[in-house]
Amino acid sequence: AHLDPFLSLLLPLVIYTVLGIPFGAGKPVPVNIRRLGHPRRDWMLVALAGPLSNLSLAVFFAALWWGIDRAGLAQYPSLAPKLFSIAIVMNVVLAIFNLIPIPALDGSRVVGYLLPRELAYRWYDLDRYGFLIVAALLILPRVNPNLDVLGTIVVQVRDHVLYWLRSLTGLPI
């Protein structure tokens, strides 16, 4: 239900071919806001579920890798540590990216909740432009590398989260 032929297949292929950036999307998860007990708050909590599940998966893979390593089952020239590392980094990056407060991303739902009601409705109206905003932020570094806003945010936060996971586990993530 989340896969879309254009957003999930064709768009990533075109963007990667043209810009060299592997970027795609999926259909938004359908949520009937009217069924939520406290619509504004619950809409934010629904939005946080995705990034929190990504962070949970990153911690799960780190814990699993740590357990395998402590049991002496990890062979470092093997493929398993590389796959664990990729799974951890990708889930951390997805969580961070989705928490950026750009309309249509999960972080914008948090902003919408924090805004006064009148401003929140205007904020949510920007969702229709969210894809264009993200696309522009992906193209800007191609024009001028100093304008890599998304990359700077994601890399800085990613490095802090991975440092924390490395400190906890001692793994070469």
C-alpha cells in the first residue's frame, strides 16, 4: 500500500540518473484524523511512530550485532557486520531525515502540533509543496555545495547518534 510506481521506482531512477542522488518516496500512510481521540496531538504521535521505529530498528540491529560479537560468532571479514552496519546507518538516516520539519515529512507534524491552531492549519496547507521543497533542497548543493542544508543536518545528527551507539557497544559502526 505504501509503494507507488512513480514515487518508489521511476522517480528514484530519474533523480539518481540526473543528480546522482538516490532519493525516492512512498505514498503517505493513510490516517483518518477524525478517528483520533485528540486529533492534533495524536496526529503528531502517529507521525513520530515512523522515525521512532527507525531508531528502534537501529538500536535492535546494534544490540543484535553486539550480542553476536560477544558470543564470538562475528567474523569481521564476513558480510554480516557490513550488513548490520548498513542497517543501523540507514535506519538512523531515515529517522533523522523524516524528523526534519519540512511540510509532508514527519517533523512537520511535530511543528504543526506546537503551533497555535490558526497557524497550524496554514502550516499543514504547505504539505502540497513539501516535495518541491525537498527537491529544491536536494538540487541546491549541485548549484552551490555551501547550500547543502539537508546533508549538513542529516550528517551532523547521524554522526552524533552513531557516536553514541559506538560508545555503548564498542562496535565499528
